[in-house]
Amino acid sequence: MSEKPAILELKNVNKSFGPIDVLHNISLQIRQGEVLCLLGDNGAGKSTLIKVLSGVHKPTSGEILMDGKAVSFGRPGAAQERGIATVHQFGGTFPLMSIGRSFFVGLEPTKGWGPFKIYDRKRANEIAVKAVRDFGITRIDDGDRLVGGLSGGERQSLAIARAVHFGARVLILDEPTAALGVKQAAHVLRIVNEAKRRGLAVVFITHQVMHAMAVGDHFAVLIRGAIAADFRKREKTREEITDLMAGGETMADLEAEIEHELHA
């Protein structure tokens, strides 16, 4: 078991909406300098779990601990203030803004004094371009370029670099490679590894087993709102993980059932 400290921990977390139970007794540790891959098919409860981690929903019962102390996030801003950053599938960037402006939106650097303060475009562009290039995105060299002209992988990278720049300790990535081609997905996976190298705790939500295996240290498979398996790197094969995500049925059984139905 890893000796790295758990930055964020869930203990016996449940979430219900009225009579509907969505999350069941979730216990997970999210450790510094590691990637926790949260795997599950559509409807497994991944989105609700992300919202609990990021302060959108409060657990119905159970505890969330940060640095070993119980915390309660009443709103997303409270989670962000504690260093929990969530990057959604399309990067959370603004396609009609420049790279520099999108990087600093809401936190723009200024120059001047008092009522004469204005947005410092040059400084914002320099900081944004350096932050992105430090993550290996060398194709971006102009902060005035529109975000809408970037590839999907570059937009993800910009959002991750922004989160790190503003002090994220836990990075929650919601299906970051789902809509990307092979080359762009590989680029995002390199960014994830770089975030891990810098000591961030990363929660990588995906249903793509190959991408998870490329970067993951710790894996949890979610089925119908419950943890079906919790294991470390190299403890299970790709086939075993895929079978777990299918609800415990082996792919061979599933293929046989489909074949039978086709010829019935």
C-alpha cells in the first residue's frame, strides 16, 4: 500500500435524492502524487460522486476528510478554496476568449491605480503561455489566440494548467479523453502524469480502461452507485477490469448471449 498521505478521503459516503439511493457506502482515499482512476459505465454514479467531491452535493451520510480532518463543502466555491479543482469534459474554457483572458477569467491581473486600474493583457498572456508551455504544450505561444482555435486536448491542458497555477491540490478530471482522438488523448494523459509528478492528487473519471491503465496508480470500479472493486496498479488485467465494469459478467458470456439472440 502507498505511504503517500491521503489529501482527500471519503468514509462511508451515501447520497440519496428523496427515496432514490444514488451512492452507497463509498470509501476512497485520494493520495498526494497519485492518480485514482474512477471507472464505471453510464449510470454508475460517477457524476454524483464528482459533485459530492466538488461541493455541488452534500452527502446524505458519511464523512469527507481533508488532510485527516472532517470538512463540509456547502458550495463548489468552498471546495475550490480548499484546493479541489474540477475540469469537465470540454475543459471549462471559453472559446470566444483569448487564451490569456480565459486563463484568468474572474481573477484578471491589473495595472494602474485605484479607479484607473485596467486589465494587464501583456502580463496575463505571458503567465498563461508560460504555465501551459511548462506542461509541454509548446505549440501555444500567443496568449491573444482564441481558445476556440485550440484542439480538444489543448483546451483540456489549458484548464489543467490554470487549476495548477491557482493552487489546486486535488484535480478532478471528468472524462477528459472521451471526445478526443488517439493523439490528443495521449497528450492529455501526459499532462495527467505531469500533474502527478508535481505532487497533485488526481481523480481521473473515465470509462476507457486503456487510458486509465496508462496513468493510474489506484483504481475503483463503480457499479450502480457502489464500489465493486478497489485495487492498485498491476493487480488486475485489462480484461478483468472490463469484466468488472460490465457488472461482473465475463465478456465471453455476454458475447454468447448476443450470439444466441441473433440466431434465435
